[in-house]
Amino acid sequence: MTTTLSPKSLARTYDVRNRADGWDAVEDYQRYLEVAAQHPDSGSSALSSKLEMPRGRIRSWENGSKPDPARAVEVAEERDWFGGPDTDEFAALNQLVAWIFSGGSINERDHSPYFALGRDGDAERVTDALDQLGLDWRRERDDQPDRATEIVPTEHASILGRALSVLGAPVGDKNDRAEISLPEYLDDAPDEIRADFVDVYLRNRAQSHDDKGTLTLREERADRYLQELAALIEDVAGESVTVSDKNVIVSAAAANALYGKIDRPF
């Protein structure tokens, strides 16, 4: 799995007709732009011959159309999504990836993500991340008390969902039959990125107990995934985190290391 977001990895999330690879469509479009700039007086027929591409495709590009993968790369580049793990944009992407694992989903049909809100203060964290990524958003289900309020992007939602999936966010179901692993980029990410991922996850999923200081996460997912999650939290906290059945149990020592003994967000 790709561990970073790049123009090529984003483009390859698209299935493009008559192309083996979404990146091929981006390269074809870039070649068209270069040749058209070099021959500004050439029409679609001449450009078609020079590029050895169908005339209809050239004509559609002359009329302002562009391949979906090329549009996605353009949107992401304009918003600085392709930076490294030390950028504010990557930090925002990381938080949204964690949210998809712990309190959201990416629609399998169109790759649109949503971010469910559980506790007070959740909304600002999601909306700040979307703002950092240059995306507008809206709240949904505020008037449905029996369902969680959701934050959804109102522009370029599919492109964001695809970007999150490149970074390792699961698409579709996340039950115990789904093959889900934590993102590979966490293996060597800066400590702050790893800590942010764990914090988002715990705020969305952890349950506290009145009679003890531990935190419990109940996850109906494969045991291998639960072990990965426990190992990540343990590494960030520096204290014991274990797995029992479908529960990840954050010891009191680990919870204290992460949040202190009082004023926990749970």
C-alpha cells in the first residue's frame, strides 16, 4: 500500500475507460496542454495527429473538459495536499484518516467521506481540518436526536475520500470480515502525527469507567487489527495496552500518560 499521497497515487484511484491506469490519463492531458501551447493555431484534427489521440478527446479538452484524475490532482495541488508529514495539510489529513477509522466512513460507490460527531467539541476538530485542506463543509442530522450529527465536505468530497484512502483509510464496511490495517505511514511518522491519530481514535471510541481508571474500546474487527491498534496506543502512551476478545483495554497508567488523572475528555 502507498504510504504517502502523491499525484500518481491519487490519480490511480480512478478507473478511466480505455486506460490501464488513471495516471496515464493525467500524462495524456499534460502532453495535450504542452503540445497545444506549442501550436496555438492548431485545431483538434492537427493536435489529434500530433498526439496520436482520438479527435473527440482533444475536442472535449479544447472545450474545457479534463480527465477526472487530472482534475483531482489539480485540486489537491492547489490546496497543498502533497506535502510531507511535517506540513499542516498532512496533519489535517492524518486526523481525518483517524476519524474514518474511528467515527466515519468513505462511501464505496463514490468515495465521499462523512465524519460522525460523538462528544462536544468534536465538530471543531473536523471542521478545522477541512478548513486547513481548503474545503467547505456542512453539518447534517442536527435535527435528528436519535442519529449522530455528521460533518460532510460540500466540495471535492470524492477527491478527499480518495486521498484519505490512498493514505490507508478504509473504504466501505469496517466489520470483522473486512481486511483493515492501520495506515503504514504511522510506522515512521513524527511523534505528533502518531499522537494525533491515537487521540482522535480514543476520543471517538474510548469508554471510561467510574470505578477504575482504564479506558475500553469495543471494536468488532479482526484480531490482527485490534493487536495493531493496541500496539500503536501502547507505543504512544509508553504504558500497557492489551486486547481481550473484541476489546482494546488502555490501562490506567496509559490513560494517565495520555490525558492525566483528571479532566479527561471521556
